[in-house]
Amino acid sequence: MKKFSLIFWSLFIFLNSCGIIKKNPNNSSPVTKKGSPIHLVNGKKAEKAIVDDAIPPRGYTACKSLQEIKAKDSKSIDLKSIMLESFDARISANEGSISFTFYEPYTNSYLTEISKNAIQGIRIVKDTLSCKVMNFKLTQTIDAKRNPQSIVFLMDHSGSMGDERANILQAAIDEAINKKHQEDEITLIKFDDKVSKLITSKNKTAIQSTLRPTNGLTGYGYTTAIQDALGTGIESLKLSTLKEKTIVLLTDGCENSSIISTDLFGLLTEAKKNKIVVNTIGFGQYIDEPYLSTISQETGGYFKQLFSRNEVSEVFNHVMYRINNNIKISFSPCMFGDSLKLISTIKLNDSIYTNERIIYSPFSLGEKIELNVLFDKEKFNIKKEYEVELNSFVNFLKFKPSVSVEIAGHTDSNGDEKDNLKLSQSRAIEIKKYLVSKGIDASRITTLGQGETSPKYPNDSDENKSLNRRIEAKIIGN
């Protein structure tokens, strides 16, 4: 059944690509999304250059020069129009993370700082089940004071871009490189119906030299192989030793000529498996918005549509600003599932903002989550306040009767190492007793004490130590 649903999903995306029949929202008659106009160049299909900018929809606010607003000046922001935006949503066996910005579109303003107390709550939802994230860490990146990233820029050089717009794109990327972290690894890729990797380097001068002087569509100018370009970008990032990996794709057309990466679902699965976030930028009137949005949403990125060539340089300024200045929440996952809904609630001044984001996570042997149970010093009894959230795990085990789990107990670094090992085992056993009391077969549960050997956070404060007195659950049978 699962295999059939994946095939159906892939077919749906394919049937909603360029040149394929779509539903007309105004009536029942089908219409065709043709993409960029096609003609022949030297007997080969090519897209005609788009000369005029697209007409934006009513109410659209163009991407302009951005502004920063410090926390102490946040009351100057129009709270009615401010947006809590999420991106770089990642989740793995041991940790999840998501980045935010407070963005006011009419003035292109970003709020750069908030306090940890502003985080009102984080919940993870899977179908009818949910759990509250108890353990999270707030990190605020300001002025590129962050860990280096590996970033791939995919630059559409199909015929529809034309020489002028291709030059604008090259110049915009050139300018964006000025904002890279010294150790960021940058890959530049151009594509039309073929894909060419220009460079992978940390050296700013070397990267920019491949873009200077701008050369329009020289060597390119045919149709648009988005998926082949995306596949090349993913393979390039798989070679990187850097932890955080991002693709930024700009296209003014839609997929019409990939011959290698024809399975979009497989492509996105590969990106997710390698924790690669893809941000997509659609330029003009001929893009396939649902297609680009799906790519970004599936991989934890964001989608932005532009209508004017004047916006191109600005959008890459925004791209780099978000990488260099953001609010990041790192958390311990509290729910298993192939796709989870992450609901974050943040308070700014007297206003509450909620952001919902589908975050895709693996569901397989060896995957871990953190149960929402913390312990007092030297204690192993389960406090009443944790029973509601623990019952969510009970419901999960009932929903997945074939799953068996290992319950691992942990301690902080206080006390004797041998005593901590025994204490952690007692904590794991106590959790097993609770699960069994709620109807879970004891044969599905094993216990393990890990003492102080695997702290989640450095044992350098009372708060961090309290977060290390915890319980993890790992899938050992499915």
C-alpha cells in the first residue's frame, strides 16, 4: 500500500509539470501550462528569451533592500503585518532544528533577536498523536557568527532567461558571495537542458572569478532540466564534510528536459536522507509554483516568487541574510514518523505568532526520540506532570503494535559514575513499568542504563544538567 502511494505521489507531481494538463480553477475544462515559449535553434528545442518583466498579482510587495530591527526597537514594527517565517527545518535520529525570522514585508525589515522566554511552546503532531517538546535550545545567529555551511547555487541558464537576465543573475550571485562565512563551501552550477558545475571552493576570489565578467547565456540557452541540476547539486553536497548543507535554486521556467533525475520523489528522498535543505526561487510568470513549493516544503526550505529583474539581486541578499542572521531552535524529537508537523509558538511584545511546518524524518530501525520525562536529582520516580506526554508514547506504541523499543535512562555528571549507571537503569525500568501498566506488552520493551556517558548538553549549568536527566526511546524492531 505504501509503495502504491509513493507511485501515485510521483505521478501527481509529473502530471502537474510543464506542458501537462491541469485543472482550470474557474471551470471543469482542463487547461495546459505551457511554460516558456519554445522555438528551434540549430534544430534543437530552445526557450525564447523573455523580454518583459511579469505583472505581479494585486497586493504583491516586491523584494527590496532589507533592514534590521534590534529587539529593543521591536515596538516600531507593525505587528499586524509581521510574519514568523521558518526555514532550514531538519530532523534526524538524535536532533531536530528549525530556523526562524520575524519578517515585515512592507518595509523588508527583520527582527534580529528574541529571548528564550519568547518561545511559548513547540509541539510535534503525527496524525492524531502529538507531544510537547520539553528540551530545546535557542541559538541566535547574528552577522555570520555561525558554523560554516556548504551552499550550492543552481542558476537557470535556459533560453528564456536571455542574456540580460542571465547577467543579472550572475552579478547577484557574485554579490551574495561577499556575504559568505570565511569557511563556507560554495558550489556554482549553471543549467539549461544540460548541467555544468563551475566550481566548488571556500575561496571567495576563486568563486567570483568564475562569474566575472558576466557572459550571458554563452554555452547555454536551450530548455530547463531542473531535476538534473538538483541531482548534481545533491551529489556535490554529499561529498562535503560540513554538517549544514543548502541548495538555492533560481529558475524562470519549469521542468521540461531532465533525462537523468526523472524520479522527483527519489530525488527529494535523497536530499532528506542527506539532510539537504532546498530553497527555491521562481522568477516570472512561467514557473510551476506548486512544483517548486513541493521541492522546498519536502526538504525543509522555503519558496519565493519574483516578478521583476530588479528583485533578483535583492532576493539573494535576503537569502544570505537569513543564513547569517536567524533564530534557531534545536530540540530533541519526541515523536517518530515519516512526516511530522512541527508547531512553534513564539511571543513578541504582546502578540502570539504560530508557525506550522511539515518536517520529514526517518522512521526506521535505530531511530531515537526523547520522551518528555525529566527526573529530580538522584531520583527515578516519574513525576505526575510528565504522565500526559508519556501517554502520547503509549498511544504511539498501540498505534504501531509491531514496533519494539529500547528505553535508555540517563543522568547528569553529579555523583559517582557507578551509582549514576545504576540510577539510569532504574529510570529506564520505571518507564517500562509505566508503559506495561498502560497495556503495552513487556516483551516489546528492553531497558538500558547509560549513566552519565551520553549527555545531551554540556553539564556546565543546573539547567543543562536537568535536561540530561532524561529518557530516550530507540526503535529496535519494526
